Amino acid sequence: MSQSPDTVAWARRLRMRHLESFLVLHEAGTLTLAAQRLHMTQSAMSHWLGEMEDLVGTKLVLRGKQMKLTAAGEAVRKLALRVLGEVGRTNAELLSLAKGDVARVHIGSVTAGIAHLIPRAVLAFQARHADVSFQVTEGVFNALLSGLEEREYDLVVGSIDARAYGQHLEHEVLFADDIAIVVGPDHPLAAARSVGWADVFGFPWLMPPRDTLMRVRLENTLLERGGAGIKPKIETGSIVVLESVVRASDHVGVCSAAMAAHLQRRGLVSILPLADVGSFGPVGAVWRRGGADEMLLDFVSLLRSEAGRIDGGG
């Protein structure tokens, strides 16, 4: 349902300068410092802030020795990041096109997507659209979603949970992933046909970073299997670090089953045949609501196709 002009009248009167100055104010933390950065007097800065609050119709900051944003101020800050980020990306794209460069799609992904899904989809996409380039960045899903909101990424691939149901987001589930426990090819347990949980507790562990979804679910699994007291010797989200460490030591590593299968096919790790390791959950694509053009939707369709091939053993 479309909004009446009156409901967004304040937004129609906003200018880019308003949004840029508000971000400077938030970063500076004080009117004095913000005024210095914007080459204004403090009184002029205070007057400008009052005008902006009148424009929006509510208080945006709590004045004090260190200014703090109100809930409305935080909403305006997010709006500024989205709008300025989109303008910046569009400007960069226009400059590239003016120079004859190709269009670019920036994808962010957790390691489960990097393993096989995204590379195959990118190659399939470029077979159709040779004039489109890709930038692929690996990261933690929370950080990737923040980058998506701020227009740093066009699309991210990661765990589909409550975080993917944000007000400004759309998503599609691509495949279900599990957690895998891996060791190097020369590890004492690498050739074992049967491995119990008690067998792995005596080795040093390499785990995902704290507060990541995989770490939370891994700790729940360990709690249920009698390994509640295990502490990691190394914490990392880097697959390069994981693969290098387990190949050179007797560490036990943890990663997504999709990535583990990818590494095992190349002889870099061995997946331990442990029972009930646990599910990492559904992995899918997330993009901004209203921000998917025909090209991005075409890429999502290829992600869907490649995910189907993988699930079917292709």
C-alpha cells in the first residue's frame, strides 16, 4: 500500500547534506567537535540540529557531555547509512560504466557458501553475462548483514535464521548444512572407521569464533556428548587457518559440512565419522527488499540451481 504524501513530507525535505552532517555528529559525539569537522560554529551546529529535529518531528539526540542518539536518531542514522551507501555505490557504478568498465556484483558469504555454491554460480552467471564482474568477500554472518544493510554488499549467503527476517530484507533458503569435525590426513583418527566422542576429547580443538551460530550449536552438541569442559586452543573463522593447522598438527577442527566435504575431496582433511554432530541449519541468500534487479535475481536463480545439483549429488 502506498503512503500518502503527508506521511513522508519530512523525508521529502531532507537533503544529502542533512544525512552527511548527522553521521558526522554521531561519529564526533559532541556538537563542538562536529562543528569543527564541518567548519561551522557551535551555535550554528546547534541551530542546524534543532532544524533537523523540527523537520523530522522528534528529538534525535540526547544532549549532554557526550551526545547519545534517541531511538528516532538511531533510525535516522540507519537511513543515512542506507541512502548514502546506495548513492556512493551508484556513483561508483556510473563512473565505471563511463570508463567502459563492466558492471560489478559484490557478494558476501559465510564459508558454507564459499565452498562450492558461489564459485559455481559465478562461473555459470558469467557464461551468460560476460560483461559482469564479481567481488566475493568471506565473513561472519552478522557483519555481512550489517554490510548488506549499509549497501556494501548486493547479496549475502549465510544461515537463514531470525536475522534474515529483518524488516528491509528478503531471503531464499538454498540448502541445509551440518557441522563437521575434521582432522588432518595424518591424524591418528583420520583412518578410523568408527570414532566415538570420547576419542576426540583428548586432542586440542580449533573452533569457530565465539558468538557465531556454529560455535553456539557446537557447544550445545559438546554439552550433550560429555564435552562441556572443552576449551579451544585456537578460535578462527578462517578455513585457510583451519586447514593449515589440522594438516600440521593433531588438532581437531570444526567447520560446515559443505566446506569439510570440499576440503576432503581435495585430500586436505578427513571428516571424522562422529554420530549426531549437529545441524548448522539452512543456508540461503539474503538481499535488500526492493534492491534486487533482474541481474541479481538471475544470480539467485543460479544459486538455487547449483544448490539443487549439490543436494542431488551433482
